[in-house]
Amino acid sequence: MDDPWFNVIFYEDFDGNYDNVMNRIVDRINHPSCEGSGALVVGAVNDGDGSDTDDSNDDDDDGDGDDNDDSDDDNEFILRKQFDMNKLIICTTGAINMYYINYMHKEPCMISYNTGMRWLNEVLRSHWKRCINMFGMDSTILLSLCNDLETHHSLKTSRRMSVIEKVAMFLFTIAVGALNRQVHERFQHSSETVNRCLKEVLKSLCLFVVEVIKPIDP
């Protein structure tokens, strides 16, 4: 806006006050003189008749000698309404933009070339210490565990993930104490996929433990 008066009102009221602004703006537009709405016209007074409008004729506060500042109040009210409308447009545009980015135009996140399976194959084929450092066991034991869980304990390959990647994800979480966001960054899968796969492997391992760990009769 080129009007300096409007700019003073706009930036003074809008600065740092974005929370719940949509409800507050709608309230201002519908009820510009309501107490607590923030849109009370500056200079308006209560003359005892139940309204905030000064009905007296000698309400000159602007020092211009015309015994009437109603025109100033009208200008202030018009600017305030214009301010409310501009504020509503800005916030509505921002809300639409946020909705579009979050729900309609989703930017891919897990796009690294070094996917989880690619990294896993690299670790399994390299020095044996790397596999122990990352998964707490060497590659031979890891592959044997994966085969056992898939064959006898109901752990299945999904459309986008193999059994060995699921097990490696679970072991990686335990061995290095990785957080969920670290696991889904390392294996390039979403947090929901990571949680689901960890639960599947845990359920399969519980069946495995019941079969392997047996009490010895005294």
C-alpha cells in the first residue's frame, strides 16, 4: 500500500501475530466494533447509549478547528476494514499454499541413489568387520537368520522390500541404537514403512525365540 496511514495500521497489528489469525480476522470483518476483536475504531467512545459511536457534535479531537472529527473516524474505519480484508487475503493465500504443498504437490523425500538395499549389498560384500559393526553379526549368520525367518517364521517379502532388508533394518536399529529418522534416512524408506517392517521382524523373531530358547528340565 502507498498510503502511509494504512501501512502504520497494517504493520503494527500484523507483526508477529499469525496464530489463530484467520478466526480473528473473520471476527473483525463480521463485527468490526466488538470488544476484544481488535478492530475497534480508534477514537470511538462510549456515550452511554449502548453503542460505541459518539453522537455529540462537539467531538473535535483532531485540532483542525471544525468541531467535528467524524470524517477522521470514517477514514480510520475504512482503512481498518481495508486492512482486515488484506490480512484475510494474505492468510488465506498462505493456507492454500501450505495445503497444496503438503497434500497435492508432495516433493519426493527418499530419492538418494545409495538406497538401503544398495548400501546393504555393499556392506555384505566388503570386509567382514563392516557387517559386524552395522548389524552385530557377520554376513553368513545374517543370511542364515533371514532364511530361517522367511522359511519357518512367517516373515515375507513385500512389494518394495526383501526379507534381508527388513532384517538388516531391525538389526541396524538395535546394533547402533539408531532412531527412526536415522533408519529411514539410511534405508531410504518412509517412517511408516520402517515402523511396519520393524514390527513384522519383531513378531517373527518372537516365534523364532520360542522355538530356539527352550528351558532345560532339572
